[in-house]
Amino acid sequence: MAPLICVFMTLFLGRYPVSVVGVIRSLFSGSIIETTGYDSFIVWQLRLPRALMGAFIGASLAASGAAFQGVFRNPLVNSGVLGVSNGAGFGAALAIVAFGGGLYIYSSAFFFAVLAVMLAYFAGRIYGSAPAVTLILGGVVVSGFFTALTSILRYVADPYSQLPAITFWFMGSLASVDYRQFFALIPMTAGMGMIYLSRWRINALSMGEKEAIALGVNTSFYKMLIIGGATLATAAAVCVGGVIGWVGLVIPHIGRMLAGNDNTRLIPLSMSLGACFLVLIDVLSRSLTSSEIPIGILTSLIGTPFFVYLLKKTKGGGWK
């Protein structure tokens, strides 16, 4: 219910004021295909699609972060721990340099995001299994590899057109979102569904692999299922919204402050908090100044001090 309230609120908040009555009238008198008047156009074509997409992106990143923190038993990992963001960033940069951007960005970013996680997973199985530590190390290696490739593309990109587009994409933004990008809701919904249905298994995995096996959990299968679901959700979110940092780290911890470590409650709460958080941050990004602030900047300003707090609280250690 809270995400729906936030989505409705964002329809009349912004630099161009639209009254509550005007929003309600626009919702019932207009449609996606046909809009009449400025208020109806702003509600249906500008604010509603980016509010809905922002809610799904925030929920996807938060749920993926909570799932990874449980599976890896580490409170300092986030939704991009296995190289999703870096892989997607390379894919987007490649599409901008090679094809001029456009819709190629979404397909290329999604493909390389999934490819990065697959490479990280296979790198983590170097000893025939995939313990949490080697998976995280595999993600670090793959992230560094795709960062180097992205740097090469930035070096050869046109400094007047392609390089600014790449830089802006890495800052994260919902400014270009419209109904054409709603195809990304399918993998996001599928990924979050896989995490939600496996949430009690995350509880078992967070106690350790031996304990999970003793409880009858097929650890290899559910680890792949949860990682796969988190990858789908995160890859789809990043390919549409760009690199939006800290949501997958901060929101699950806020959820733990409210509901504890039980993932049966934490996962749905993280989805709700993540959706509300990103929708409200998006309102700030398009309202604070005359030119829109990239949303990744605002999430980083909030996430950085919170991350320092987590480091101090955990002393750089793992899951407690």
C-alpha cells in the first residue's frame, strides 16, 4: 500500500504544480494513448511512467541486496556484488559507441549484466564448488575486468556526444523513462518473485551451508535460484535506470531495524521501502533545481555516510 501512496503523491509533486483534484481528474479523463490538457499530459506521459518504473527499480535493487546479504552472510554486500552494474555499464557504453545509443542500450546493458554474473559464478567455482567468499572474489575480478573495458570505450568515445552520454548514464536517471521501457518490468517481476518465494531458504542459507543442509535445503539449487532471481531483477533495473548505487545496501538495513533479520518479513518490507525510497528520491531529483539532478548522485549522498556507519558498527566483518 505504501508504494502506491508514494506513486500517487509523486503525480502532483514537482516544479510544475498539479493539484490533487487535477491529478484525479486526469487519471479518470485521460489515457496512455490520448491525453487532453497540460495536467493530463504531465500525469500520464511524464510522471506516472517514471514513478511506476522508479518503484519497481527501487524494489528490485532492495530485494536483491537483501537476498545477497543473506546468501553471502555479509551485511556489506549489495545488489551489484557479482558485477551486475559494471557489466551493464560496459553494455550501455558499447551500445552508445557502436550503435549511437537508443533502444540498443537496454538490450546490451541487460545482456552484459547477466553475462557478468555468469562469469563471476563460474570464476567462483574454480575449486568445484561455489562458497560465498569465492563468489564475491569472482564478482570483484569480473567487475574490474568490465571496468577496464568501459575505460577503453570512454577513451575512444567521441568527447562531444558519446562521452557525455556514457557519463550521464553512469550517474543513473529516470528522465528518459516512458512506456516503451516497461518491458523491463517482466524480468524485474520474475526476479523479485523468485526471491520472494525463496525467502525462508535465505534464512537457512544465512545460518551457513551445513546448517541449511541439515534443514533439508538443497543449497546448490537454491543458491543458484536466488542469485538468478537477484540478477534478473538487478540487471533489468540497471539497464533502464542506469547505475543507481547504495539502494541495495542501505534499504535492507533499514528494513532490519524495523523487522529484524527474518527474511520472510525482511524481503517484502525491503521491496516496499525500496520502492518508496526511489520514488521520493526521484521527486527530489527533478524538483530541487531547474535542471534535473541525476538520481544516482542523491542516493550516493545518502548511502555514503550510512555505509561508514555500517563499517564502524561491523568493524569490516561479516554477517553477525
